[in-house]
Amino acid sequence: MARLVFLGTPEYAVPSLEACLAEHEVLAVITQPDRLGGRGRRQLMAPPVKAVALEHGVPVLQPQRLGRDAATLAFLQEAHCDLFVLAAYGQILRPQVLALARRGVLGVHASLLPRWRGAAPVAAAIAAGDCQTGVSIMLTEAGLDTGPVLATQVVAIAPDDTTGTLTARLARAGAQLLSTTLPRWLNEEIVPSPQDPTLATYAPEILKAQGRIDWTLPAAALERHIRAMSPWPGAYTNTPAGVRLAIQRARVAAAAAETTPGCVLSLDGQLAVTTGQGLLLLDQVQPAGRPLMSGSAFLRGQQQLIGTLLGAGDVA
């Protein structure tokens, strides 16, 4: 049994925290501060790992900047823990923080490193059309996901996976891999494998504006983009009137049309849009201020959109 400190924030980190709580002594959980969220962003929301920690009576620390928070650094110095476990904490750890863990900092990363280093590896894998991804347990360094790898587990990407569904599976896989890797690491049964920097690809943090659809891209790329942007920030376009239209699910049509990208068509009553290459059928959409509906239902009520262009101008 290890004495450890857990650092993590979102739902992805919860299974790994639960695995640590079940098998080791968790001295504290370090997570991001509570943030405003919910409807209208007026409700103070706690990180998912905080609720789990409090349920188990584990102290929770929420520094704005871990490397500059004197109280948190003092706690870590006095804890004399074996190691830290890191899962989507949301801050890069400085060398002086990494040095406080006697047996290192084990990171649970949602990709097969060195592919998709960075903050958004799941969305990047889906958008790129990868057939598989996975989880890596690495020794965290000061660089961005550059540390040597202790173990990996491959996870297949389903054709209908979204970032949300795939992240949930990767979270469970990461927790299972952590459970088997951590004791082997403590028993000195693992030789870390350095990453090949020439194979590294990067997945930077996703910005809200990236959800907007560029209809000049091929239909296949846009279908992946819609899944990659789900649940956040969500893929969207706008009507000629500037009404935001969220797109929840789409598929590539076998038919093709030679016309300007973004043009609305009716394909046997289904809502179709031309792209830079091929047609995209919009199966589920949500106009601003209205409930989720099928693309065909939306089209029946918006016949005037046929022949017009989506995505031109600004969203109202």
C-alpha cells in the first residue's frame, strides 16, 4: 500500500481516484478551484473529484496555482508521501513540485503516448479518424506529457464514439491500468520506456469557437468533427438569419452534389448540407432556444432554408 497524493479535476479522473482510495492511503486530493457553471454560469460548481474525496473523508486542497501556493507546498513537503498520481489535473507541475514525490508522479494520460500529448487527446483522436487510442501510465516530467511510459492499454474507437463516450471508457481503462501498474512500479518491476519525440503529435486545449463548422471541409472530416466536439463545446453552424443551429449527430451521404459548400438540400426528406467533398446528413439538430429534434423534423418546419447557405455571417 502506497501513501500518495492524488491530483485531478474532471470526471475522467474519478475512476483513478476511486482505484487509489480502494487500494492505497490517499493523504489528500489536489484539484482545481470551484468554478461558476450550470445554467447561466451562476452556480458555483465543485470539480467531480472533490465530491468523491469528501465522501471518503480525504482532505481537499484547491490552489489557484499549485507551484505558487505556499500552504499547499508546505503540506506536500511535510506529507513525505511515496508518490503523486496525476489524472487531468489541469496544471503543469513545476520541477520543485515533482521533486516532492519520493517515487515520482504517475500520470494517467488518455492516449497512447507519444501520440496526442496535450489537453485534448480524445477529441484529437476522433477528429483525426484514428481507429484506436488508449491510456498510458507515465512518469510525469516538467515537459508536456514527455515522460517515460510505464504501461499502456489499447482502446478501440467505435464509429459512433463521441469525446464524451470515449473519455468514459478511457477513464475506466486508465483506472484499471493504474491499479496493476502502481504496485509493480513500487516493487521495482518496471523499466520506464522513453518516448520517441519524433513520433509525438499534439492535442492542444479546445476553444469554444472551434465548435463552429467549416463547410468547405470534406463531409467525412465534418462527421468526425461533430463527434469530437461532443459534449463540449458542441458543433454548430448558423442559418442565413443568424440563428445558431447545434448539430448533435450526422453521417456522410452516399450521394454527392456539385454546389457551394454549406448549401441546404432535401435528400428524400432528410436534412442534407453540401460540403467541400460530399454531402452530410444532419440527423439530430437543436436550433437556439428549442429542443433537440431530428434533422428531417427541423427541415419540415424550415422549408425556406432549402437552397440557402449555412454558416455565412455571424451567429446572432
